[in-house]
Amino acid sequence: MGEARGSRELKGFISGLRIWMRGYQDWVDLDTQRYSARFADQDANDQGAWKSIADGRGLP
């Protein structure tokens, strides 16, 4: 994506991260279907977890 500056090593590292992140996203989207609407009703409802932590009550 056009890093104008940086060492060859840094550019290689960033390139590797991009490849890894793309692969991970493809795995989540295509293989695991983890966030698929098809399975949303089976997902844990943790909406209150952060509120409990913020209120000082810890995890629910």
C-alpha cells in the first residue's frame, strides 16, 4: 500500500502482517462462520459484561 519510508525489514514485516490479517479474516468469514447471522441466536449475550466491569461489580 505504498510505504514511502522504512527499512526493507519493516516493509517486509508490514507486508507479512497484511497477509496474515487477510488470511485470518478469510478464515473467519469463510471457514468458521463465527460471526454469521445464521448462528447469531446461539452466540453468548455478553452485553452486560462491560457495564458490570465499569460499575465495579466485576464479571457477571
